[in-house]
Amino acid sequence: MDNPLVKINPMTKRLVTFPVLMSGLFIFLMMAFGVIMLLNQANMIQINMGMFYQLMTIHGTGMIGFAALGAAGIMWYFLSQYVELNRRVFQINLILFLLGVVSVLVGIFKYDFAGGWTFLYPLPAMSGGMWAEAGATLYLGGMLLIGCGFLLLFLEVSRAIISKYGSFAQSLGWPHIFGLRKEEDAPPPTVVASTMVSIVNITALIAGAAILVMSLINLYNPSFTIDPLLAKNLIYAFGHIFANSIIYMGVILVYEMLPRYTGRPWKSYKIFLIAWTLSTIFTIIIYPHHLLMDFVMPNWMLIIGQVLSYMNGLPVLIVTAYGALMIVYRSGIKWDVTSSFIMLSMFGWVIGVIPAIIDATIIVNQVMHNTQWVPGHFHLYMGIGATAMIIGFMFYLTKFDANRTDQEIDRASFWSFIIGILGLSASFLYSGQISTPRRWAEHVPEWIAPNIIGVIFGTIATLAMLVFVFRFIVISHKIGKSETSFDESTRKIS
Amino acid sequence: MAQPAWMITLNVQQPAWIITLLVSSLVFIVFWFILKNSKDREEDYDGIKKKGFKIRNVYFVILFSVLLGATFYTITDLPYDRPPEFVNATEVEVEALQFGWDFSQEEFEVGEKYAFHVTSQDVNHGIGFYDEDMMLLTQTQAMPDYTNTVYVEFEEPGTYQILCLEYCGAAHHLMIHEIEVK
Ligand code: HEM
Ligand SMILES: [Cu+2]
Ligand SMILES: [Cu+2]
């Protein structure tokens, strides 16, 4: 293996530490809110229904937002090895993000906004009496700030990549796909993934900003209306792409670290590059699978939504997860907490894809859409896919950049986390299977049993998360200050 | 032949759940097998890759065929167009509003064919038809400015519930409506 060292500037290490800490901390908090929602659905506590939907709104918004923040930290950290990134932009994004979060929190908790993280037009302006313009303005405005911050970040990533590689076509490795250049010279996986994420997220954020601005205008000038079907398309294009981009940023940790843990190379090769180009296209155009129950949509879009959602599973199933299995097979890898989380994220991604593919089938969607089946799918995919990457990165930073050693409690909480999220997701899927609708503050007695199971497993996962965050916070101040311990410790020793 | 999607006897929830469990277990076994075999070191990674890529070709062909087969099997009878049997269906108008349902008729007959034209006065809602066992039979979105039509034939008499399936505000979960099928 040519270069087993991660050459990262200590400034970059310190730069990503705070957002990753915030990400872990808020994911923990949002999990606790999740348990409260479940307690209410299980009829074990009574919160008022407005509060339930406020918690639901902050849980969804916060999870997606903070997971994206953490995953962007992963991308920034590793990408800085290959291209010149301007750290100012990262800081500006962080500031806009935090301002946006404050605005969202005030909108929800002080002004009672509870329009859901999908803020489906025209709900923000027509709350049926629960919240007024102020709440909606703060929420939508906050989202706009967060979106603008991320837009700047991805524009900077694009700029840096293009100035080094010439164009996105080059950094996606098209010349190598078409045999114009040798496979050996293909851009590294981190650059390929960052290119993909920049393309899809710039698209997503523009769509998101457009609908946010239009919704804001509509709040104050109701005669300015938007076609509700167009609004829905914009929102799901934004929401689907942005939420999915999290795992495509997080997977950079897998590409960077598994080679170092196993002493085996993971380079871009033809099929790998083709898979990433396909993922770029699919991620942008499969969002209509959220609109399968909008019969007025052009039918060809919905059929494409199903067919390409199926195909969208292939890159991860054939290339990334398969590659991860191949690289660790008989590698003599040392399973510490970081490498365990990396492998877990691959497992979570793959099993999270299964219920998603099933639900993307139009005739299945007809009885599964907006049931608990959907949270079942994405709590697997996000909970032990994307979140595992972020937690893995937290353990990576404290281990290699701050000399942490694994403790018994880390391993114990690792297993608790897996069991917790698996149990929670299974309880959601089971609920979906018995037709429990999603986003219902109160459940009828027939639906309650799985909620009680969910409370138990959700609590286990939340406690595990608390341990991860605590361990990170205690050690994080050392990151980037001590000499990096990486060089010696993970140069592959057999 | 797949059962036509608009027929309300369709139960796909259970197979979906079972397939998910089975395939997840399979994935689990594969990961477990690899992890069990990860501790010893084989220096010849090129050899492993060569074998791995061969297996992958087979795996790819199988996976692709399964997905393709599933596509053809499931895409033939979509709920979007009016099925020929429904040409003379009884037309029913439904309007959703925060937070209730307005039906042009409340009583229905077993074996009759109905076309429900669903729209909304205010925000997005979703109309979900639940049977007496509280199983979801079919649904469509209720949108402002648009009308979605869902085709239903009730096979059993009883009290059916209409539940809102799109989050529409603070009383979303109170948007329940009963209809009678005789
Ligand atoms: C202990 C862990 C967790 C618990 C107990 C939990 C619980 C819940 C509950 C009860 C809901 C509402 C379900 C419904 O529609 O009735 C929900 C929705 C959601 N959760 Fe979680 N969750 C957890 C972890 C996560 C994680 C790790 C993520 C993502 C990183 C996440 C993202 C979401 C999203 C995006 C929604 C959708 C919100 C909406 O429908 O507007 N959750 N969760
Ligand atoms: Cu999606
Ligand atoms: Cu509703």
C-alpha cells in the first residue's frame, strides 16, 4: 500500500471537532425526543398533541440537519488531503447553521410551529389554528439559513475539486470509464464521492431554497400561490436528495479507513466509477418514489420512480458494501470500536435498503405509504447506516488524533446501540405491517404493543449514544494538539 | 399474475414483512461469515479480489434478474388508470379539510364498483381506507387544486374507517371518518 498515512493539517482536525461534537450531542438529544414521542404513542405518558408534533418536527429537522453537519465534517476532513479547501467557508457554514438552528428552535418551541421537517406547502401558512406567521417564518427562515450555508460549502468543495481536476467529468472519472485514461490514475474514492455529493446537493439546495422562499412569500401574501403539486415535487426533491447525501458523505470514512485497517488498497476502478456516476443520476431523479400516491403525477415519472429506486440499490449492494466485505475478508483486521462502526454502517446501509426497495414498489406503496413502515426503513438506514459513520468518525478522531484507547464501556455501548436501533426499527416495520399510520400523535390500542417495544429499544440506543458523546466530549479538546498517533498505530501490522 | 392493485383484498403487507426479515437474515449471515473470517491474514489480496469479482458477477446477475423480474411482476397493474371494469362505477366525491372528511355519500354496497374523486379544501391530506380489522386497503393523496381518483370495490360488509395519511396539522390523527358497507 503506497501511503498508509492520513496527512491532515492539525487546523483541519480542530476545525471539524466542534461540528462533529454538536452533531453527536444533538443526535443524542433528538433520540431522547424520539423516545418521548414513542412513550406518548404507547400511551405510557400524555403530552399534548401540539407538543407531539413540535417534537416530531424538531426530531426530523434536527436529525437530518445535524447528521448532515457531522457527515460534512467527515467529507471535509478527508477531502482536505487531496484538494485545497478554504476553511473560512466551513466556518461560515457552521455559523449560518447554528443561526438557522436557533431560529428553527424558537419557531418550534416559542411560536409553536409544527409543520414537520417537510413543511409541505401550504401547511406552514394554514396551520388550522396551531401556529401563526411568526412561527412559520422563523422555521422556514431558519431552514433557509441552513440551506444557504450548505450551499456555500458545496460550492467551495466544487470549486476546490474543479480547480484541481479540471471538471466534474474528470473528478467522476469519466475519462477512465471510457478508457481514455488509465484506471490507475483515476481520482481517489473520496474525490469521486465528494463530487457526487456536491452535484446532488447543489441541485437539492436550489430546489429547497426556491420552495422555502416561495413559502415565505406566501405566508405574508396569500394571493401569491404555488402549484401544490410543483411545491411537493420541489420539497421531496430537496428532502430526498439532501437526506440521502448524508450517507454518501459518511461513506468516505469507509473508503479512507478500511484500506488502512486492512493494509489493502481501495482505489477507484471502472465499475466503482460507473457505480458512482449512476448514484449521482439516480439520487437526483428517483425522488418521485415519495409521490407514488399522487395519482395526478405523470405516470411515467412514477414508473421511473419505481424502476430507478430498484436500480439505486445496486451501487451500494454491488460495489461499496461488497467491496467492504472483500477488503476485510481474511485481512487480519483489528476490530476496534472505530473499525466496528465502519463495518456496522455497511450492514445498516444494506439492510436499510431492503424495506425501501419494497416500499418503492407502487402496488406495495399503496398500502405502505405513510405508514410506520417508512420510519422503519430510514431508522435502519440513518440509525445504523449514516449515524454509525458519524459515531465511527468520533471514535476515529479521539483515537488517532487524541490518543484514546478503547474501553470496555465503548464496546458495551457499541453492542447496545446495534441492538437498540435494530429493535426500534423492527418495531416500526412491524407497525407498518399492521397498517399503523406514521405521524399520528395518538395510537389506537391495536397499535400500541410495538410502540412499547420501541420505547425499550429506543431507550437502549439513546443511552448508548449518551456514552459515545460523553466519551467524545471528554477527550475532544486534545484533538489536533497532540502529535497524531495515527502513523505508527494503523500502518497495517499483521 | 399479480392481483390487480386496486382490488381491496390485496394483502401485501405480510409478504413485505416476511421478505424483509428473510433478506435481512441473509445479509446478516453474509456479514457474520466475513467477520468470522477476517482475523487471519491472507497476504494475496489480488487472489481474493479475483475470486471475489467472480462471485460478484454471479451475484450481480442474480440480483439484477430478481429486481427485473419483480419490476415486471409488479408494474403491470397500476392503480392510476381507470380499470375497464370501473367504466360504469359509481362516482363519489370526497373533500378533505382540516380536520375532517366530506363524502358525497356515506353508504356503500358490497360488490359495487366505486370511483372516489378525492380533493382538499386547504392543505395536503391523504385518504386511507381501513377495513374492520384496521388494515389499510388502499389510499391516495388529497390535494388542494387537484383531484386524485381511487377505485374501490368492497368485498365484505361492515364499518370501514377513513384515516388521514398525510400530516396536516395538530389534529391530523383525529381525521377519522366511518363509512358503512352493506
Ligand atoms: C433512539 C433513537 C430514535 C427514536 C426513539 C426515534 C423515534 C422516532 C419517532 C417516534 C418518530 C415518529 C414516527 C411517526 O411518524 O409516528 C421518528 C421520526 C423520525 N426520525 Fe427518529 N428516532 C430515533 C433515531 C433517529 C435517528 C438516528 C434519525 C436520523 C439520523 C432519525 C430520523 C427521523 C426522521 C427524519 C423522522 C421523520 C419525522 C417526520 O415524520 O416528520 N431518528 N423517530
Ligand atoms: Cu426518497
Ligand atoms: Cu392529516
